[in-house]
Amino acid sequence: MPLETIQNACKTDISVSYWIQFSHSIFTWLMRYPLGSLMLGGLFVIGFLVLSGLLMRGFILFDRGHTIKRLWLWGFPLALFLSVSPLLIGEPLLTQFLSPYDGQNADAVVVLGRGRRLQPSRTITAAALMLTNRAPQIFVSGRDDAPGMATMLSQLGVEPNKISGENCSSTTEENGQYTAQQLLPTGIQSIILVSDPLHLLRAQLVFSSLGFEVIPYPSPLPNYVSRHHRRLLAFRESLGFVAYGLRGRYLPRPIATIDTTAAQ
């Protein structure tokens, strides 16, 4: 049975960090109350304008009027654009740097969980890769996602002995670490990485930093995902992309440094 091949890779249970709980709560609230998310965005812009005005006034009081005028004319439009761009153009920014899939084969297909709403679409995408012999095995990654995806892969015709995975990770960093822990020691180097287009660039960089040769393969977001939901996903993913970069999670990291009991 596929479920028997899904391992609990972490030695101890990993508690979800306060930041993950907070960001998940905010995202859930924004999804539930679209009008509230628009009001919150408006308040953010107003607050930005007020802060900029106060800074401008302070510079003028210190006889720096010409300096602040130049900062206002050039810096303010740029800062405002950067602050709202994830909501407006976050999706093309996150997807334009993904290299197209050219039919390459790999040592394994790796599928990342992203919640039950996206499970069917990405599982079907991954099953199609397996059924066209793009890789000899498939690895599913994600707490509470892996068992369901493994079962669905079997139902779609993937041989159970080709399915493995881990049911421990709850972040992209953990996806990469637990997958590396299990696959790299077995000689698997190249992987076809399956996730939604918004998530794939960050995931590709994380997996590459851990030693994989990554071939990105986007699984399109289902039609029932609304435009509002897509924008919020892009906004959340944009923040995550920057946060991971600041924490050095795109830099090469040898497998020996991975601590799978503290992957937050």
C-alpha cells in the first residue's frame, strides 16, 4: 500500500512557529473577508503616505528641502511601487524566471504539498509525469498532504512500489530538508519538482541549495481558485521569497549541516 511508504522523517514532532501561525491566520482572514483585505491595503498605503509626509516635514525643518524633494520625487514612487507590486504583479514576477520544461528525465519526481485544495491538480500533474516514464520513482512531501497524494497517485495508475515520501514537513524549508535527508543518500541527484507556479521558484532555490539538480515543473492553479485568492497567494509568496533570501536559504548547504529535528 502507498501509505506504508510514507515515513515520519522527523525524529521528534516539530511545533509550528509563531510566525507560521500568525501568517496563516492573517492569510485565512484575508481569504474569508475580501473587503477587509482591501481596507487593510488602503490603510497600509495611507500609513505609508503619512509616514512619508512626516519625514518630508522633518527634513524641511532641518533646511534639507532640496534633498527631501529629490527623495520624494524619486524614492516615493519607487517605494510605493515596491510596497504594492506583490498584489498587482506578484504572479508574473514569481513565474518569469522559471525555466521551461523540455521533456527532461530525472532520477525522481518530487511533489510538494500545499493544502488539500491543491492536492488533486498537482497529484494529477505528477502522475502524468510518472506514467510517461519521466522518472523511475516519485516522492511526496508535506505534513497531512503526503498520505492523500500517495493514495491518489496509486488510484491514477502509478505503481505503489514507486511511491515514497514523508509526512512531517510543514514549510518549504522542511520539504527540502526532509526530502534531501531521504533521497540524496540513495544516490538521487536530479529531480523534477512539482508545485504551483507561484511557489515553484522559491522551492527550486531551496532544493538546489541542498544539493539537488532541480527541473521545475509547474502545476497550474485550478480554475476554482479565484483571482482574489491568486493575488493573495502571490503576495504571501513574495514575502516568503524575500524572507528566505534574507535567511540565506538559497545558498549552498552541505547535507551534513541539515538538522531535521529543527528545520524551522
